[in-house]
Amino acid sequence: MPTVLDWNPTVDPSELVRTTRETIAAGSAVVLPGDSGYVALINPVGPNAANQLAALANARETVPAILAWGPDDPAGLGLKLSVGCQRLLSRGWPSPLIVEAQGQPDWPAGWSTEVRRRVWKGERVRFRCPEHPLFDAITPELEMPTLVVDTFLPTAEEVLDTLDDPATVAISSGRLSTEERPTVVTDSISGWKIQERGLLPTEEVEKLASRIILFVCTGNTCRSPLAEGLAKKKLADRLACEVDDLPSRGFWVVSAGVSASSGSPAASESIAAAAEFGSDLSRHESRPVNPQLLAAADDAIAMTRSHAHILSSRFPGIGPEPILLCGDEDLDDPIGAGLGVYRDCARTIMLHLERFLPAWVGS
């Protein structure tokens, strides 16, 4: 008889992780709560893998995906992803998202022809890490690759009935909604596109896939907001789009401070100086640098050597190597000075942003 365990978010999941790992290693399936009903984890080299996949496919039209935790997982199968989809796999998990890679995989040893046929649909391979706290704990501990199948069934018991295998283990968190499906993003040589809209909103996909450009100063009210606003203006002009459209064009520009509090407006002089260059800082709210923001950034651009040093020492090994906006020079803090000094600061920022544009958008 299948084993059914209850999910309790207040209990240490280590025992569930161990049970999941041992069950999959033995070739049996594990049923877990997901973001669109329950999912099944299957060992692709297990002796019953083909039968398990066939049973789930007969119950629901679904394509198995490879459980993914990072951008290196497709590369392990010889599949190349665009930079945007690499960012999705790096930043997006766990989430209600499926990323499809195109190409001929380098199949791991032991995968049967039937397993390969079910995973490789339309010359595409899917990657997935469902949104549930269990996957934060379980995925890094599993032997990879492991297959994950969306059953789109609301209860663990219904999945167990479908698999009809007494060695299956299920972790139940009650009845789940199956009204909406994961968002499906397809990658190709021309870039990524949303193939099927779903639970992960389009604007969130765009942000996750964007190049994140982070400007850093002290309090995030003077220099870094100016740099953020002026960089947005320059990028929008270069791409012939509106500033609000930058995420859909692959750019998310933000700023933060190494000693900032949250929610403070930009300095009035920064707002005025930015407006003279066509940028609107009236809605800016300060934020402190944190490891999550830094880890997600593609570019960390500091105003001074001190800011770069603080980033490197406070968050060692996290995010990109900080670089200075002004090359080898610090950008002086205009705080407490008049509008003319802020205006000069904005001019300096505009001048140095020109150096970055070719790397961001090409010449």
C-alpha cells in the first residue's frame, strides 16, 4: 500500500527529504504538492520509469519535465539556452514556470528509448521546479537528473490511484487548486517567448529574464537614483521605447544604498536635475542593498571605491564584481549642495553611462 505523509510547514523537512531521496533512488515515484495540483517525481533510469510515465500520460495530457535548480542543468544535457532563459533558470525557481529548450539532448546513460520519447516532445525538453516550500529543500538533495510530471490532479490520493504502485510515497497538503497552469516559456536561437500564459505573470517573467543593472551609493536618495533614472532614459532612447517598456526589452534598472533605509524619496535636487534630462524620479523609494538583489544583478555599478569595497566585503562571493561608474574615479556626493551641483553630477553620470551602452545594447 502506498505511503502517505502529511506536509507540515512548521516541521523540519529533513525526514521528508531523506524519504524522497531514498524512494526515488529505489525506482519508485514520489508525489508532492505543486503549484497546479500535485506532481510526481520519477527516476528516469528506474526499472518502472516508462510505465510510470505512461500511466500519468494516460490520465492527463502532460509532458514530463526535468527537475531543474539552476542554469547549468540544460548544459548538462548538451542543450544551450539564451541568456534570458539562463537568467530564468537562475532566478526563477521554484515558481509556476516551465522553460522549454530546443535541440537534440545528449541523453544520459540508462535512459530507455520510451523515456526519451516522452521527455523529448517536438524536439523540445522541458525544465521545471514547482513552487512549493518542499522543493527548496528537496531539489538540491536529489541525484540529477530527475523527472517531474505535472498531474494537474487536486489530491495526492488521485495521483496514487493513477500510478497504482504500492511502493509510491506521497506527501499530502490537502486539496490543491488546479484551475491555472504554469507559464510556459520556449527558447530558441532568436530568444525566448511566452508559449503559454499561466500562473507566473508576463511582467514577472520579463523581469526575471532581464539584464538587471544595479546602481549603488550610500543612502539611495541622490547619486544612485540619478544614475538609475538617467540610465533608464538612455536605454529607452536607444531602444526607441518607453521607460516602462524596458523590462519587455530585456532591461531592469534598479538602485540601492549600502546605508539606506527603505521608502525614502529621492532628494528634491535629484528629482529636479533628473527632470532636466527627461527622467522622472518622483516615485523613487530608497532601498538597502541585500544579498538577494546583489545575487540577481548582472551589473553592480558603484559610485565610489568605498561603495565597491563595502559590497565585496559585506557580500563576499555574491553577485558580479562591483565596478565604478566613473571608471577609476569616485563620483562626489552632492548631498547638501545646490541644484547646480546636482546638475553637474547628472551631466557626469550621463557622460559615463555612454561607456556602458555598447555592452548593454550593442554599438
